[in-house]
Amino acid sequence: MKTKVRIDSERCQGHGRCYDLAPALFGEDDEGYGTVLGDGVVPEGGEHDARLAVANCPERAIDVSREA
């Protein structure tokens, strides 16, 4: 199973906590809103950073899921 992250762009307000806390998973667009890097698959050992970003997003705009 692989872990994936996703940002709900309608909820994101551009605080930047995701890319500050987990720069290997998230970046920012031209307006400072968070974006998922690559296809959203969390690399081995990156689950802690993904969950830290989720816990620190004030809008709860980040989702973490497990896929087969």
C-alpha cells in the first residue's frame, strides 16, 4: 500500500505550513498556495511529515490516504 497526499484547493488559504513543514511533499504556486509535488505519493519515511502537515493546516485542506 502507498500513502498519498492531496490538497483541497477550495479550502487552502495559503498559510504555507504544508511546504514549510514538509518541503519534500509540498510546494507553493505563484500566489503562495500549497501544491502537492509530483503525483502525491509519499516516499518511504515521509509519513511523519505528511501527518505533521495535515495536523498543522488551519483549514484542514490536506488529506492523507492509503491506496493499494
